[in-house]
Amino acid sequence: MAISDHVAEQIREVEGAIGGSRSDVYGELISQFGANDLKKVISLRPTLFLGLGGQGTAVLSNLKAELEDAYRTRRGGIPTCFQFLAIDTWPYEPGPLSHAEYENVGNIDGDALLANDPKRVFARWWPDRKIRAGYIGSGADQKRVCGRLGLLAPKHFNEWTGKLKNQLARMATPDDDLAGIGANTVKVFLVSSVCGGSGSGMPVPGPLPLAPSI
């Protein structure tokens, strides 16, 4: 959010008065500046929040819940310039993130993928044939290579990259009441743990489709 110094100070005062997070920040800003003046002093930058693995998904879920509270009095809720996508090897569970904001890259036979790999797409980075992928269902069993295998599996690759492109397209759609002076740059926050198997195995290939889309 690009704002001038004096406006930033006023916003800090508003947030302090209403308790910061879990408060109707949008409503208080409207009452402070007015709907017409708000977009003259505040510019929202298109931002994608990309969560990988269980921890990345949990962070995105909590963040979206916070933003839903902050913008609860705004018609339309969270501005479209903020978009979310979580990718994990765990089945979807209802919560703040919708189906469109989540992709399960599990439910695959990892051994079959490695055995039927004539172009050695996976064999080039699979560390050792003694490490069995097995069935990747609910989680990657603490194996980073299994998280990466699920992400790049043909069964899932087109699905999550398609959702990613949809989120980027929505992110580029300006909100009339918050368009402000505009922003010609995009922010991407990549959230993942370095432990476990799913998220820690995805960060290297995960952001690759972003470059041509942005």
C-alpha cells in the first residue's frame, strides 16, 4: 500500500484506536477520509500470496481471515488486487480459502510416474532409486522429492498453473473504490516451510510459471 507519510501516520492512529488487526480497518478509513478521498491518497498494489505445503496453506488461511475482517464492511469484501493460491499434497478442507484458491497435488502413484519416465523428466533430479515415492496421498511423508513430484506431475501441473493464471488475471482487475493512483509493479509473497516434505520440496519449481504471466 503506497501512501504519503502524513496519511500513513493517520492510518497508524486509526489502527491504534481500533485495536489493529481483527478490526474494521476499511470502515474506519472510510469514516476518516471519505469514500471519494480515500482512493486519492491510497494505492493498492496487485499482490499474490502463494502458499506451498501445509504451513504455507495455514498462513494463507489465517491471512485471508484477517483481511476478511479488515474489509468486512466493504461491498465485495477483500479487494480483487489481493489474490491467494495454496498448493499442497493434502485434500482440500473447507475454510477461508475457496476451491479456486487451493490445489491438491497429491493422490498420485509416485512409483508409476518414475517408472514411466522415458524423457527422464523426473529421473534427472530424483536422488536415488532406493528412495521409493510410493502413493502420495495425504501428505508427502516428510520427503521433499515427493512434494516436488506431486507439483510437477502431469495430472496436476496444468491444473495449478491454470488456477495461478486465473488468480493473476483477477489480481490485475482494478477496484473502482480503491484504484488510487495505481501501481505498475506486482508483489508476490511465497510462503513455505523448510521442514516437512510438501512445501519444502516445491519452492524451486513453484514460482517458475509466474515469470511469463507477470
